[in-house]
Amino acid sequence: MISIDPKEVPTPKLHGYLLGAIGPRPIAFASTIDEMGRPNLSPFSFFNVFSAKPPILIFSPARRVRNNTIKHTLENVLVTGEVVINMVNYDMVQQMSLSSTEYGDGVNEFEKAGLSALKSDLVKPFRVAKSPVQFECKVTKVEALGKDGGAGNLIYCEVVKIHIDESILNEAGSIDQHKIDLVARMGGNWYTRASLGMFEVPKPLSTLGIGVDQIPERIRLSTVLTGNDLGMLGNVEQIPSKEDILDFVSSHNEINTVVSGGERELIELKAQEYLKNKDVLSAWKVLLANSAS
């Protein structure tokens, strides 16, 4: 067994040890607005519930290790004092992951992740329509834990209204733990799913993914592709070139046959097979094959 003095370990390595050892961690999908009323949406796994009366949730946007700056969520909370914490289930995990991309000021992560926003009743930030449980909160305190990169900022949130999707309730009116299908963070790229154990979701690109809002409408409105599928498609820096698409189709007889048939559903189902195998670029090539020919 190795023994470590936290003061003698570089912050990124210490961060990795902590996140690798302490889990699974629930995810606070935090919705805020800035002083100009622009929405922001970002996930945080330093999060939990700490009181029932009053109902208090706490999450912590840490200072960035690489440059010791603070995140838009913290900036917005300090200005407005309001936040909506949306719970994350398996059906939206890819879109949640895409939203964690470091987009610039004023970029709407709801649109980038392809998530619909709902107006809240008592606070100004929007709710994530797809989330099974949404907590409207007033911020009662923000506690900075340090000034260096990696230092947390505890945001104390008093829940003022709860919204629950009726489909996750059992006959007694309680939340069914199988139906809610929550996910949680582990170390690295790993997550857990309540009923099935660990699975992997690659982190968004270090560069900017194009976002779901940049996916062509005919693909975005597909009745075959899921929100998770769209989240994966949106997490590419750029779509394949016409030449790459044509080369791909010509070298895959099965794909050529499906594309030549022109049946949209079969094309999307074939692309979905590639997405299930985490081959996002090939999925893009299948979806765009007709427009490239």
C-alpha cells in the first residue's frame, strides 16, 4: 500500500486519486442564468443532499486546476442567488456529458446538448424537461474552500419547489429506484448505472464539440435516434468531409446497399449500430452519405 501526503502531490494527480476512490457520486445538473438572462447548464459531481427540513442540497463548482478561474455556474449564482438542480438518468447521460464542454460566455448549453428548457415556477433559471426530478432552489450561502486551482466553492441550495415525472413513481406514490434509472460519476470516464453497474462515457472534446444544435434538422428530428445518440453526434469537432464520406461508402458494400435504397429509417438504424460501438465518425458518414453523393 502506498501512503500519500496531499501537500506533496500535484493537484491533477490528487484530483484523480480523490475522484477515483470516492464514488459513485450523484450528479447535480445545474441550470443558472447570468445577469443578462442567458441560460447556462453544467453538471457537477461534488454534490449531495444534506438536510430535509429545511431541504438543503449542496454542490461545489471547483476552481479550474489549469488556470485557477471559476466556472460560469458559480459566477451566475453569485449574481442571481438562484439555481435549478436537475437529476440525471441514463436516457440523458450523453447529452449531460456534452453540456460539460467549456463553451464561451453566453453560449446556451441547452441548445448545444439538444435539451428542452422548461420555465420554472419560483426561480428564473430554466428546468431540463428531460430530467426525471427537478429542484428549484434559492441559494442561501456560498462558501469558498480556498483560492488555488482545484479549490471547491460550496453552494448551499434551499429547495423551494420539486418537480417529479409521474412515470418514475410506484403505486404508493414513491420514487421507484428502477424507474428513475439514475447514473453517477466514478473516476476518469467511468459512470455507474443503478441497475447495470459501470459503463463508460468519453468526456467531451477538449476542443469545442459542434453541439446538437448544429446537427442537420432531418437528423436531429429523427424518430430513430435517441437523445444519447444526438449527444454523441454533437460531440465532434467537425463532421466528415464529402471525400471521406464517399470513400467510406464505396469501401463498405453493406453501407452502399443501405444508402442506395434511400430508406431513411434503415440508414438511421445502421448509423445507430455504429454509435452503439462508439464509432461516431462512421455514424456521421452513414447519415450524410446521400447528401454527399
